Amino acid sequence: MAAEGAIAPVVDAAIVLVALLNLFCGYRAVRGPTVPDRVVALDAIATNIVAIAVLFAIKTGRGLFVTVSLVLAIIAFLSTVAVAKFVTEGDIIVTQE
């Protein structure tokens, strides 16, 4: 069931708002003064993309986009953990010799 009635304009406005917030996060990712600022901005971009996918699922009524958003959220979480570990320790995979 697609978004109908009064919900459709609200979902459209939310998609536009989240896309605008994504642009602001993109600016912070490019111009961030420190590496942690860039990591947080990239994590926020990933979260915004998940939000856009869920809003699009509400708009179109297709559950496939919810599954896509869950996969994107898992990938974003893993990449954020990997980048945070790289920033703090300088290495992601530790080999034992």
C-alpha cells in the first residue's frame, strides 16, 4: 500500500529534507577539519541514505526497500567500526606472528 492522502506530501517533504541534510553532511565530510569529523559525517550520510530508502518504501509501498535499507545499515555500521579502528589503532586486521 503506497502512501496516500495527507501522508504523501509529508513523505515527499521528508525525503527532500533528508536529502538536504545529506548535502550538509557531505560538506562536513569534505571540509571537516579533523578525521573524526569526517568519519561522523560519513556515518550520518549512511544513516540519511537508510532514511531515504525507508521513506521511499513508505511512498511506493514496496517492502523491498526496507530490506535494502537494513542491508545498508549493516554495511554502514561495519564500515564505521572499521574506519574508527583504523583511525585509533592504525591497523584494521591484526596478524599474529
